[in-house]
Amino acid sequence: MEETLLEHALIEESAKKSALVWVRGPEGPSRPLWHVWHGGAVCLVGDGSEQPLHGLDLVDGGTATVSVRSKDKGGRLVVWPARVVQLTPGSDAWQAAVDDLKPKRLNAPDSGSLTERWSRECRVLRLEPAGEALEHPGAMPDSSHAAPPPPTPATTRQPVPSGVPRLLFRRRKSFRRRKS
């Protein structure tokens, strides 16, 4: 019981202090998402013209895995399973979450009508802790969790011409101004 309370406190404090959480749906890679901690859960807004949630399969009643990094060291601090709850636009829970999310939305193109746009074209989700932490201090895996880069059509250019390094790294002669 005591360990569960400590884990919950770790989840809450780390989510409150972190600007981003890494969320992974039932399948696929994790994605960084900005959020707020509100009412015992991570609340976030996505889709529409906000942060994209496609590919995460975050559906109402579904599950997700949330990773939170340490604010001071930047490394993974805690990973926990979450239950996804989609809030209904206009409901009291939706309005309370949006009231906390609005100040965290930086550089919104329409800060005056942000709430209306979110109700029209976005989804507001709650990621509620659902079970014990999968990883936490004292119970971290030995593997790095490094993922291979996703496939891309981008390629490198041709080799650098042989004269370019000489042009870039040669020392310039300093000219002294003559005093008259």
C-alpha cells in the first residue's frame, strides 16, 4: 500500500513539473505531447490544428503508456499505464480541463476563440493512471529503449568537394590598421 502511494506521488509530481510526456498507444512508437496535470490525470488536447494524435490509437476507454522524464537530469523517471478518457465538449470536466490547458498553449493563433476551436475540431483527453508504475527509480530496465530511426525517403547529398574544407577551415590573415 505504501509503495503504491509513493508511486502515485511520483507520477503526479513528475507530470506536474514536466512540460512534455511521452505517450504510446497500444501499438507504435511513443510521441511527445504537451499537457497539464489536472484532477489526478494528464490532460491534453490534440488533433485538428493542435498536436497530432494520429497513429497513437488513443480512444475513449482504451489504454496508453505514459513516460515522464526527470526535469533536472532529462532521463526517464517513471513509466505508467493509463486509461484514456475522451472528455465531451461543453461538459463540466471538459471545461475544467480546458481552463487549465489554455494558459499552457503557447503562441496560439486565435487565443481569444481557442475554446470554441477546440470544441469544434480537437479532442481533449484524460490519461488516468491505471495500475502500478511499470518503471520507476529502483525498477528500471537495463536496456536503453533506443528506437531505430523511422524509414524516410531523405538521403544525404553527394560527398563534399575536396576544396570546401580548405575554404571553411583556413585561417584568415589579420590585417592591422595603419594609424595615421
